[in-house]
Amino acid sequence: MHLPDGTIWPMPICLDISEEKALEIEKLGYKQVVLRDGEHNPIAVMDIEDIWKPNKSIEAEAVFGGDLEHPAIQYLNNQTENMYIGGKLYGFQLPPHYDYTQLRNTPQQVRDMIKSKGWNKIVAFQTRNPMHRAHIELTKRALDSSPDMNLLIHPVVGMTKPGDVDHHTRVKCINAILPTYPSKRTALSVFPLAMRMGGPREAIWHCLIRKNYGCTHFILGRDHAGPGSNSKGDDFYGPYDARDAAVAVQKETGMNCISFEMMVYSPEDDCYYPQNEVPKDKKVLKLSGTEVRRRLKTGEEIPDWFSYPKVVSILREAHPPNHKKGLTIFFTGLSGSGKSTIANALCEKLMELQSRRVSILDGDYMRKLISSELGFSEEHRNLNIKRIGFISSLISHSGGLAIAAPIAPYKVSRDFVREVCSEAGGYIECYVKASLEVCEERDRKGLYAKARKGIIKGMTGVDDPYEEPKNAEIVIETGSLSVAQAVDQVIEYLYNEGYILKDEEIKEEKLL
């Protein structure tokens, strides 16, 4: 938690490089390296002082608590390279950005703004979510804590928790509610941070950052910088662990923490109370983030007591209900299981029942058109599936409906497809399940016969594995179903999940 000189610093900031790059640097004796962004713009020069192989297990346990499902630990284990490099930096420029340029203020620019306004007390509020009425009430209470207090709304516009509302939508929502604040005591500046969702350590880190921006106070509430719970329902951190950790080191950070309990709504009084200040026998209401996302997904009402109508309207535009968003239906299964036949039949039925444009990405055609240079090694098969997933995500992102029907034998590439397509819209994995015997009986192309004779090598199901999906949304047993019945099974799922509407639901929607 502290640097060798005793300075409190809770969050390691490490630059990772590949083992190959580390060997190259050491072999050629480089003393400096240029750091570039994704567009190859030079950002800084680093003096090479250290190159080392980190113990990721120790880092995960010490910084984030060790739960392998923690998003920061997943990133550390799955995306971070195996070597770290460190040294003194000489900056060239900040990474260029082209959105919210008037709001992307550096710490020095914020301090200059504070000085120009004559502010002496400034409380910062960080959020990675749209601001609803509870957030507004909380920040206004902080603002009212002193007649000379001023408010800096400082939303994150970098990496946050997977599944969070995108930063463009967050900032639009905040701009919509900004007029409710006293203009002379409130400022908005966006904050380019890659959050680690590190709970207690991250809360302390946020305090130090806000001190650098010139703030004197920082708002801390329930589950600050927390990633929620794991698949077993166990919280990664306690609800107030982060807040209490930051409060405990206020003297070291030099940041005054303004602590809040969770805000709840009293319909009788038409106002919000901190949970620990609710008058006796008062009924209170609250909506969880999960419930709000569910209502956005289904199109159900989000009440005015929870959020301003302008904010809800922005959220609905960015996150339309299932029947208005793009969708990927991804079929996977052995050759001969019936994927392509069902996919083509489903395409026809969907064009009858709904208005999205439907595109079929058949495995054989994708091989010929976009992956003709690839072979059938595990690496090449995974790359082929990732390409199909990426194209599907583009179709979905544009509001279309993509139907993909490759074999997709490996879990790792199916997981990639799920991730990229879920970010773009809806995603449904359909496992077309048929025994190898049934598939061989249907072998119109004669592939299995050739594989049995040794003419074809690496045939999925014969001498190459098929990793059976464990969490597919739909499992279609084609050994006992007709094509029409298989299509009906998918259509029924789409109705149940709201991806297509029945006639009576369409009539109701038009009346709204």
C-alpha cells in the first residue's frame, strides 16, 4: 500500500510487454523505448530501468483479493503480457481524442479552472454510471454540506466494468441533468481512467487522483469501485469496504472523504433519504442496476422517482428493448447435424415475422470468402470462427440480425464470439446436437467416409475433438426433431425473450 519512501500508493501501474519484446530489448541493449498509442502516435519515451517477470498470483491476491472471477484478475491472467517494464517517462503528448474535447481537462486545466472561479472547497463525484435521482440527491447533499462548497462531476470515460453503460451515454445523461445544479457552483469534466474495479485500494487511489486535480473533498458511497459479485453470488468486497478504507487514510491522502449510505426513495415524502436516516415506519423504494437493465431490455416503465424522463429517454435510445436491437444467432454443432438447414429455414421464417434485415454467415461460404488462406489446425479454426463472430457483431451493431452456422468446435473461439456479439446487441448460442452416428448417416458430402479411410485428416468428431457447449441458450436435438420443429423451438425462444413480438404485443406498442 506504500512506496519505499513511505508515500501511500495503493494501485500498481504496470506496463506489460511480451516475452519476445523483452528479449529483443535486452539482446539489442536498448536504453530507451518509445511508447505509442493504438494509432501509432508517439506518447512518451521511457528510460528502461527495470524488466521483470511478475508473479501474477501474488499481484492478484494482494491488490484485488484473489478471486479468479474478479474482472481485473481475469484481465491480468488473460490479456496482460508476461513481462513488465518500468522507468522514467518523458512525455510528448496526451493520447489524441476527438470526443468531448471541451470536457477532457488535464489536472492542471482543472486546477486553473478552480482558481479562476475562486473556489476553495471542491467536492468531486466520480461515476461510471448514468446519474439518476439518487446520485443527484447525494451530490446535492454534499454540495449543501457547506455554503462555500462546490461540485466537480467527474465521470469516467475509460475502461470500466464489462457490461457498463458506454461513456457516450453516461455523459449525455449527465448533460441532461446538469441544469438542475447551481451553475456557479458546479462543473463537469470527464476523466480518462482505466478502472480496475479494485474496491478499497481503488477508492484510495481515486482520492489521490482527485487531490492532483485540485479537489479538497471526495464523495464515497456504497460499493465504490466494486465489481459486484461472482458467479456464486459472493460479493468481491463488502458494501462499504472501499468507503471505509479511504476514510481511514484521509490524513495520508490529504483528501476529506464525504461518506454516504445508500440512498432510498420515500414515496410518502417524495424525497430520498440515506438508508440510515429513514424516519421510522416510512416505506422506501429502490431499483437495482440489474432491474433497470432488465426494464430497458423489455421496454418496461422506469419510474420518474428513480430517474428523470430525459435520462431514461437517452438510455432507451442507447439500449433499446430486445425487439429493436441487433441480434446474432450462432449455431454450432458437428458437420451433418443440421445447422445450415435449420439456419436457412429460420432465415425465411424471421423475414416473415419481423423487420430486421437478416444475414446468413454459413460456415462453408465463410471459409471460401473470408478464410480461404486458412487451414484446419486448431489455431486456424479458432481464427476462422473469430472472423465470423466479428462480422456478426458488425451486423448486430448496425441493427441487423446475423445467423451464423459454422461447426465452431472449440470453446475459446465460441467464447470470443459471445463476448464481441453481446457487446454489439443480443446473442443466442444454439447447440445443434446430434450423435456422431446420425451425422454420419446424413453425410451428403462424404466427409466422414473419407475421414474413416484416412483421406481427410482433422475431421471434427473423428480425429479432432468437438468441445460440447455447456451453456448454450438453446439445445436442438435434431435426431428427434424435424426442421420445422427445430425452427419453432428457436422462434419460441425469441418470443419468450422479447426479440420478436407477437401480433398483440405489436398492437399494444403502437398504442403507447
